[in-house]
Amino acid sequence: MNTKVPTSITTVAEDQFGQRLAARLSAGNRELPHDIGERLRVARAQAVAARKQPPQLRAAPVVVQSGHALVMGGSWWTRIGSVVPLIALVAGLITISVMQDDDRASELAEVDSALLTGDLPPAAYTDPGFAQFLKADNASD
């Protein structure tokens, strides 16, 4: 089913809508202070001037289809420049995660080596009576 409207009908509808919108804005303009009304008039004139420019001169991004992906119009440097910070962020997060894992592993290795090279057997640390003995020993100090 082809639902494409001819461009002349679309342009006429857009122009009619624009004229109705301009009339509505002008009607509300009478109630505003003079300086605000002037700023709105200048902004409206700039918008009309921008609308009258040919489409290729407008500064709007262009979406083109290339293969299976949609690519935003612009230079390669712009696209690369917008991706580089994201890559740096991901690399930084991965580096932090790896460093934290290494720190945890070295702390656990320190505890294990202290337990295994200490005077007490490792089973003593799991004995509830030994835990009470340590608490009582610390309380008497």
C-alpha cells in the first residue's frame, strides 16, 4: 500500500498550518510588553528566513541508509570523536574491576598465608570456645 502524499499537497498543508500558527502568535503578541514582542518578532523573522533556505543549506543531520545500518550524516572525525570517550570509559571501568579483583585476591592470599604459617592449626579458628577465649583475652587487656 502506497501512502506517500505528493509533495505539493504536503507543502500546501504545511504553509496553511504555518499561516494559522503565525496568526495565532500575532494575536497573542498584542498582550505582551513591547521588548518581548520585538524579540519574538525578530525570532519569527529568523525562523522564516531559515525556512526559505534550500534544504541542502539547512544544518540538520541527515540519515542515510548504508547496507543494513543507519548512519548519521557528518564527517568520520565527528563520529570517531563521539565514540572515543565511550571506549575510554568502558576501558577505565574494566581496568578498575580487574584491579579490585587483584586486590581482593592478594588480601585473601595474605590471610591464608597468615593462617597456615601461624602457631595455631586452622581448625582452632572455627572452634566456638576459641572465639570466646579470644574475646575474654581482649577484654582483660
